[in-house]
Amino acid sequence: MKYQKIDKKIARSLRNTIIGTKNLFFRNINIPLKPKWVVLMITDRCNSRCSHCNIWRTKPTQNPLTPKEIENLFKDKLFKNVEYILGTGGEATVRDDLEEIYLGLHRALPKARLQLSTNALLPERVIKLVNTAMQNNINLDVGVSLDGIGETHDRIRGVKGNFEKADWLLHKLVEIRKKYKDRLGVIAGIVVSDLTVNSIYDVRSYTKKLGIGLVEAWYNTSSFYGNYNEKDKVKMKEKINEIVKSQPPSLIREKWLEWLKGENIKFSCFALNAFCVIKTNGDMVPCLNLWDAKAGNIRENSPTEIWNSDEAKKIRSLVKNCQGCLNSWGAGWSFDSSYYPFLLHYLKHPRILIQKLTKK
């Protein structure tokens, strides 16, 4: 039985290599793939007051996509291969029609796994959505922001009592997960920056005790996200280097260490190819780094028309010239699309490959 599992894993790796080769070939001759992953910005309103993000200071979209518009856009043939929709904001739970949105997504793509990112300031709304999802056979992942423990988290997030709500929500989600198993995923996320380097180990201990995963995300910047303190850049890199070195071995970890040493981290990115972002107002953009590179708006043209437009082709050229990033979904989905980065990683670290093949 053990060797059968190893054979299956080897076969899966070979299949992924073939698919990755095809994807790279299409990308290089400018034939776009159909997206497999989508980031959906459910709203740009936010009830947090985070030190590291400016979105709560900006004027929110006055006419966001309705649940019906969201459902219809994902019924477009462009999205027929989508396996995962990452729902984010702003803070998605500030919308009163959140359940309608997720039910519509499920109707449009019943096989896709859905996700909700939340700051936990409205925990009852999260639980309501989870219960609705479970009752309607929706596979759902919930990611809860956790930038520290207790007052540390509240200070970074700018709202007193935020940690208490996050703690209650995470315990409640873990309790619900016991009934639904893999249908409900529960994870916490922390952005590694000068604000959180002293919180990482406490958050790791907290999540391990609770029995949930932890995503330690790279400090992204975009037109709304980033209050990076350049004065502390060197000091910050030294601290973050220690944090990253203490993470379990992974391709992202390796790339992160290369970036910290000032090395080139350019890779074959599949933004606006295997994945894309749909913003609150219906704009389609490639990723967080190219947040303002608009390929089109789904209220003006169909997703398929936008995907095949001249403007989308121009943006893909920008993506090809990008020097690389460590955005957890952008880099990860790109690595999955080509697969070769994993192969090179395993060749450099054969012990990791052996562990992966023999893991239950």
C-alpha cells in the first residue's frame, strides 16, 4: 500500500511536469490559458484601521458588483476551469449580502472551492456564512488575520478588542470543522513586517496549539497597501531573515531568502494567464503588484472578451517583464502552473522530495 501511494505521487509529478511544459509553451508564444484561480475583491470597504494598509483611508466604491453580477461573470466560459476563488477585501463581512454572493458563486461553479479572508471584527457574520456554506455543500476555507496575540494584534489592527473576537471565531471554526472535516478549512494569516517580527513565534505557538495552519505572508505593496518604513529597511531585513530561516523548507521560503540577500527572484509568472483579480467595481487586473493595470471591466465587456483583448496582451507583456514577487498566491499559483520551479527545488533538496513522496 505504501509503495502504491509513492507510485501515485510520482505519476502525479510526471503529469504535472507535462502540464507545466504545455503551460510554459503557451505562455511563451502568447496564447493565454484559462484561469484556474481567481481573487475576488468582494468590497474595498474596511472596518479595520491597520498600520500597514491604507485601504480604509480611501473612498470606497459606490456601486460594487451585485451578487447577481458576480454569479453571472463566473458563468462566463472563461472561468469554466476555475478550481479556487479567493474572496477578500477590504473586509468582506461588511457586506450584508455576503451569503448571496457565496451561494451565487457556488451555483456558477459548483465544483470550485471558495475562500473567505476576514479580520474577525464581525465574527457572527462569518459563522453565519460558514453554516450556510456547509448546509449547501460548499467547500469553504476561512482565513483569519492574526498579527499578534492580545493587545499587540489590536494595536497593529487599530481596533480594540479585535484579538478577542478573532480568538472566539477561530475556536468556533475549529469546533465546526470537527463535524465537516475537509469541507471546512481553517487557517490564520500573519503579514511578516517590522510590525510583526516580534509576534511571529507567539502566533506560531497559538495556531499550533489550536490545530490550524498559519500562512506567514510576504509584505506586499500596491497602490493602497503599504506603509513601509524605509528607515528601518536594513534592520527589518535582518529580523525577517531570522524569521524566514526558521520556517519549514519550501520553495517560497527559498525565494524569500534569495530576495533578502538581494538576489534575482524572477520567475515565469502566470498573472492574467492562469489567474487574475476581479476588483470591487468589476475591473479585471493581473495581481496585487500590478493593481492598477486594468485589462477591462466586466460591466462593459464579457470576461472572455477582456481576456482576449489587446489591452490584456499588453498587460501580459508587463507581467513577463516583472522582476518577481513573493505574493503568497501569485507566486504559488505561478509555481503550480509551470511546475518546473518545484522540480529544480527538489533537485537541490532531494531530502525534501523523499519526505514528500513518503509522507502519508
